[in-house]
Amino acid sequence: MRDGILVAEGGAGGVAAGAGARGVRIAGIGGLRAIAVLAVVAFHLDPRWLPGGFVGVDVFFVISGFVVAHSVAGVRAERFGAYCAGFYRRRCLRILPALYVYVLVVALVGMLLMPGGEGTRPVALTGAAAVFGLSNLALLWKAGDYFATASAYNGFTQTWSLGVEEQYYLLFPAAAWWLRGRARRAPVGVVALACLLSLAAAGWLTQAWRAGAFFLLPARLWELGIGALLRWLGAGLAVRGGALWAAGALAALAASFVVTREDAFPWPGALLPCLATLVLLAVLWRGGGGGWPARMLGARAPEAIGAISYSLYLWHWGVVVLMRWTLGLDTLALKALAVALMAALAVASHRWVERPLRHHRRLLALPAPVFFAGVAGVAGAVAAVCLGLAYAKPRIGLAASNAAAVWDPAFVPVEGTCPVVRRTTDVGIGWRIADRPACAAADARRLFVVGDSHAGAYALLLHTVARARAMPVDLYTAGGCRVIDIDDGALPPGCAAFRARALAEVRAAARPGDVVFLPGLYTPLYRKLWDADVPRDAGLGAQRPLDRARIAASEARLRALIARGVTIIVEAPKPVMPSALFRCADGFNRGSGYCRPGWHVPRAEAERRRARARAALVAITRALPGARLWDPLPLLCDARACDGYRDGAPLYYDTHHLSAAGDRLLVPGFLGVLDR
């Protein structure tokens, strides 16, 4: 007896190997795992290869639900606490060692090679959350949507599924313990009802909140639950015609890898692969051999891949992400290199981390309090190292963009003779950043800035202006939320409320003589930040037609400001770059396919790209006495070209936001228009 659990001879980790219990291996499940992990790998290497390959994770969920229920079927324990302790010990040894090693290695390599800035700041938080089984919640909070391309550059995105499973494990022991009693109908009914409610939640959330449907356990519980129900209810099942059932299920599973759409997922997209997996599990377990499909799944090669599937699932994503940040994945040769690295790392993890620790006799023999205290201590240490490496990144990372004084437009310089106090507060979907110079007079003229992320990218310029002119500055910024609308583009949720509140606060605080600066993105982008390629139309096809009603509404908003006696400065459209400079600033990433279009734009092309938007803004400012246009393009470009670099310093952070060096370049010009 150990920790109150009866241990039968040959049982490992406090398990009694009774009939149909843990230790009775079901041939073919390894092959099914292999199909699932290879589908996920193919999708992540190139979605064109297997457009629905992401449903391999759903296959894993159903398998896990079944296998975990199978693993405890013969466990005998005297007390519920001891039962839980044995269950969680086995789960910890199965999942955590490989995960912790992965988190440490990827956090270290990412700290060295990944660029600094907004795009990579959530990565360390996701890694630390993964240590505690919470990365799905961290990703939901920070990224919002698994299919958002920012998630494709986070080395811990794939751990969301481990978070879902680990949260499921909080519920599983109670259900499994309840099912040990003689009255099985009630607990089975409760679990079945929970699965039905989860399925309904998946359907509703897919329409109402797709990111929540993807990441949260309530919408995924049914996938794990149906696997468990099969194990609990199928002991007396006899599947006849197993070969036919298995062939049909394999065909359905293969079809789901091709036809499942991201915009109809997890409902109804997850239904077909989950049901197909359930049928295959039933055939493999109770199908009397299952014919050639079962023999195929149980062959040596699929079983070998299935054995390393967990490590392969972890490491394949780390390889994909780190190669996206460095060499790229745009050629077949680079994809082949990625596959070789994935395989080598997965085999190493399985051989030297998973297997030795999963069956380590001393760890299995430790008293439960000591074991779980050790797990908590190791988890805390791994999370601390992950966050500590992120903190150290600006000092010891190799990426050029870690130099915040050059790259980060929100960089706050060392104070001069007039210290400036900066305070940031939330305003709806955006922020209010207040710069208050200590040397400002009580009646000093104020500068108000309202706009999208381009307003936020002037934070360093505005801080410099506040100090140079002893001028209080209030910056209101929210991504995608301009004050002046010239086209019919969709506004982000919450933009109208943010804009109304910001302008109301400006009108209430502004006095005659104050200045309102309205920057914004108006020039069509060559491509979005995370897009792999520049489209053939160089992004001009995404231009929206001018919207006269919105232009009129924008003019009305400006007139309400001018009525307060303020001067309005409207920023003319700036040039944009084909490639994000922070992704291409180092020798180890500059040669990637993403960086090939470069950061050099002929001036005539830059003028053409912005011509329509500039004409609309010129017309607006001419129609409004008290409004003027400030054009930064002549400062960012020479007579022939607009270059992303000037004298070796980057003028842009990404494709369209200025860097700290770009902000400094524009300070004299902005002070000139401010003093006019």
C-alpha cells in the first residue's frame, strides 16, 4: 500500500493492473496519435498542404479522454484523496518534465534571437502561464484569437491545448471516483449531460466569441468527455465489421484534414474528426482486431511516431516559430530542415526526458506532500526563469531591435533640465498618456493628440516636445481608431466610444490657443505585419473607396474642436515600407523570404500610394479655418526615395510605425509647425 492506494504486483505508480486496466496496451492508438500529430505538423509547416490539419488537436483530445479513463479503470484506492494523489502524480510525470524543458529552452533561444517590442512581449507571459496549465487563458487575453497571425510567432502557442487538458484533469478524478460505485447511471448521465452542454456552448461561442470557443474548456469538454464515456460505457461493446467501420472513419478523418474551415470551428468543424476518432478507438479496443486499418495503425512506424507524439507536438512548434523569426520557412529546403530538427528534438526529449522521469522509481515512491511540493517548486522556478530571461532580453539578447533608445517610439529618455512626468491610464479600448513638464507654467499652452496606433508611435516625439516647450501633452491612442474617417473601412469594436470620450475630454479641457494634433494611418500598406508575402497588387487592392458621409462627420467633429478656439494639426499620410524593419534587422533574419521586398521605396511610388488620402485630408483642412496639414514625408524621404534607414538608424519600427530614431528626426519639423 502506498499513499492509501493498493498496488498490485507489476503495477507502477500506485496502480493495480486489473482486467482492462492500466498496463493493458491497446494496439493502434499510437498510430492514431501519429496521424494527429503529423496533421498538425503539416498544417503548421504550410497550411496549403493540409488546410484543416489543425483538427489533429481535436483527435488528441478524444484520444486523451479515452486513454486517461482507461488508465484508471483498474485503480483501487481506499480514499478519494489518495486516488487523486495517484492520478495527479502520474499526470505530472507524464506531462510536466518535457514541457518544462521545452519552456526553458525556447525561452532561452527566444531571448537571444527574437526581436524586442510589442510583438514579442506576450511570449514570456505565455510560457510562464504554460508552466501552470494556463496558457490558453493567457493567449485568449493577449492574442484573442488562435488564428490571428501574431499567435504564429509565439513559441508557446501550442501549449493552449495542454492548458485545456490540465483544466479537464481538475474535474476528471471526481467523475471517475463517482463511477466506481455500483450506481453508474447517475454519474454517466451527468457526464453525458456535461458533454451535451459543452457541445451547445461550442456552437454558441463559435458565433458569439470564436476565440473563447477555441481556447476555453467549456467549449472543448465534450471532445475529452466522449472519449471517457466510450471507455466507461464500452466494456461490453462488440464492434462487428471493424475493418469497414475503421476504413470509413479513416476516410472521414482524412476528409476533415482537408475540408475543415477556420471560420466554422470548433463548431461544426470539430464534430467530424472527433466522431471519426471515437469510431476508430471503439474499433481498436472492441473491434476484434479491426482488420487492415487496425494493422496499419499498429505497424511499427506509426507506433514509433505515436510514442514520441507528445514531444513532437511540443518541439515542432518551437522549430516553426524560431525559424519564422530567423531563417524563414519559405522554401522546401528550409521546411525539410525544420522537419529534421523537429524529429531530432522530439526523439531526444522522449528518450532523455519523458521516459526516464515518467517511470522514475524514486519519484513514484516519494510521499505525496513531498512530491507535489517539489512539483510546485520546480514550476515556480521554471516560470521565474522564463520571465527573468524576458526581463534580461534588452541587455543580453542578440536582436538589434532590443536597443530601445533607437527602435522603441515609446522610449522615455533620461531627463534634461525640465523633467517630464508621464502617467498612463486606460480609456476604453485605448490609453491616455499624459506628459507633464515640471517647468510648465500654470497657464501653459497644451497639446492634445488623438488618433490610432500612429498617435501612440509619436510618444517619444511628444515627450520631447513637452520638455522642449514646457508644454503639457495629453495623448489618446487606440489601435485602428482614427479621428478623421475618409473611407468606409470597418472600425474596431469600441472605437466609436473611445473616440467620443477622448474628444469630449479634449473639448472640456482645451482653451483658446491650445493645439490638437490628429495623426493616423491613411497610406495603403504593402501587406499586414505578419503576412508572408506582398500581394501582386502591392496592397493597393485593399484601398477602400472614399466615403463622403464619413468625411462630413469627421469635419463636424473637427468643427466642434475649433469652436473651442484651438488650432488643429492634421498629419498627412506617411510613406510605408514593404517589410517590417524589426523583423529584418539582424544577420540571422535579414536573408529570410519575408525580408526580400526590403525597405526602400521610390519617392514617386510613395507619393502615388498616398495621393488619394492626401487629397482628401487637404480638402478637409482647407474647408476648416483653424486647421492645417503637416506633412512628414519630405523629412522621411529624399528627392529620389524613401528609405527605412537613415545613416544606419531605422526610421521605422515595422512597416508603417516610426521608430525612436524616426521620432527624433521629425521633432524639429513638428516644433516648426507647432510654433507657426
